Amino acid sequence: MIGEIDVYGLFIPPLLILAVLAWGLSGLLRRGLRAVGFYGWVWHPPLFDLALYVVLLGALTALTGQLR
């Protein structure tokens, strides 16, 4: 079982923290990819953004070893 993080009596699951971190990283990556013109090559940008978020969340989860 994965332990929660106690913040003054509020129990926060580690996956929530990783999801917020992945959301921030995907925002930075989207901004950078848009700046270099990468989205001109992408067929469906919102679908690509979702896939980018899922890949980042999976990578962060795998790196931290939270879901075993």
C-alpha cells in the first residue's frame, strides 16, 4: 500500500503530487514546442497534449517508484 503524505492533518496521495508536477512540466514543454513550431507537424494538438501528459505522469511515477 502506498502511504499518504500528511500535511497538517490533510492526507495527500503521492500520485496527486506527481499529477500536478506532470501538469506543470507538460505546460512548459507545450510552450517550448509551440515556440519552435512543432505543432505544425502534429495532426491533433489536444490529443498530443493529452498523450504528452500521460507519458510524463507515467515517467514520473516510474522514476519515483510510487506504484509497485
